Amino acid sequence: MKQLALVLAMLMLLIQYPLWLGKGSWFRVRQVDQQINAQREVNRRLRERNAALEAEVQDLKIGLEAIEERARSELGMIKRDEIFFQVIEQPSKR
């Protein structure tokens, strides 16, 4: 009788092996779920970035204000017949 109980216990452990440690185990499912959640977060940030870039592209295609702003801020350009003043602040003396 003890041998039968031992054999049944061993079979039960062998049957549960795939559930806990196999290819489709709970542990593997949890890992994949965490990877999916991480990838969803990356995708969300990339969608936001793409939306911002798309808005900027549309603004550059449609309006001249965005092009002018870029030329002024990034290239230091000014309009024709425009006077440029540069204010240099002196460090405060304490």
C-alpha cells in the first residue's frame, strides 16, 4: 500500500511539473505578461512622441510662423529691415 501511495505521489508531481516549470507554466505566463506591459508603456511613449512630431510637421507645412520661429531660435536669423538688440547682463556684484 505504501508503494502505491508513493507511486501516485510521484505521478502527481510529474503531472504538475509542466504547470509550474514547463513551457506554459505560471511563472512563464507572469514573465510574458510583464514584458507585454513594459512594451505597452514603450508603445504609449512612442505614440505620444509621434503625435508631437506629426503636429510639428503639419505646423511646418501649413504655417510660416513655425519656420520663422525655428530660423530665429536655432539659426539666429532676423527679418529684413529688422533691428536686432542684444542685451548683455553684467554679473551682479555682491
